[in-house]
Amino acid sequence: MTMFMDVHHGMAGITAEQLKAAHEADLAVQDREGVEFRQAWADPESGTVYCLSSAPSKEAVQRVHERTGHPADEVHPVPLQV
């Protein structure tokens, strides 16, 4: 499985509770696409949210986010880690 970092824009003012709820929504449906969401981060000031996952494809990541009502603006493979 490949690791992916996806990015959501336009979420200015997001709270910790809202980020947690969005992440939990992804976790609730991730198995349907074979995705494992690992962590999410947010910058409320810029409205940017980042999600780290392992998945069979970037399309699978996007389908999970679409099902939960917050499609990603960008999905990037990150095949190298240290």
C-alpha cells in the first residue's frame, strides 16, 4: 500500500472537534475502499487540513472523503519515508 497525504482548502476556522468528527467519519467508511486513515492535522487560520493515509490508490482516498462529505482538493502519493 502507498502512503498518501491529502489536502483540503477552505476550512478556515475549523475546530479540533470538527477535525475529529471529520476524521472519525473517514474511519467509519475507510474499510469499504481498503484505506487506513492514520492522522489528520489542521491550520484553522489558513483553512488547510492535511490527512495521512495508506491506500491502494489516490482514487480510493478521494472516494472515502467524497462519501463523508469533504472531498480533498489534492491527493499526493508519498512513497518515501524515513
